Amino acid sequence: MKAKGWIIIGIVAVLLISGVVIYWRNNIGNRQLMDMNYHFDRAIVRLPNGEVVEGKLTSWLDFSDSDVVQVKIDGKTYLTSYVNVCLIDD
């Protein structure tokens, strides 16, 4: 097969694999992609102004190299430190 054909096959393969990963990432609930052991139903977030937000947890994501966590409660996304978040499994 010519080099041009292999390039096209490679691009198609990358696109298919990317699509599967994105689909899987968006359809596994509020669990992380690799860390399938944690599932939480609710979250409480303390904001810098002292306000406390509590509600149904849509999704959450932590970052392995820091203490930052992103939580989505009732359609609103919050990016904060774990110090300000309580994740609850009912």
C-alpha cells in the first residue's frame, strides 16, 4: 500500500479511537475516566465569599497533580480546592 493510504488509515484510526474515548468519558456518569471506584450523589461547595452551595452532583473531576477539583452542581461548574468541597454518596 502506498504511503498516502497508510496516512489516511492512521488518521481514521485516531479519529475513531478519539470518538470512542470521548463518548465513553461523557457517558459513564459522574465517575472519572480511569478511577471507576468513586461515585457521589451530592456535593457541598464553600465559595470565596462565604456562600455555601449544595446540590445534586452532575459530574466531578480531580487533577492528579494538584488539590484542585471541578464539580458540576445543578448545571453550574465550580473549580476549587478539595478544602472547599464535600462529596457525598447517599
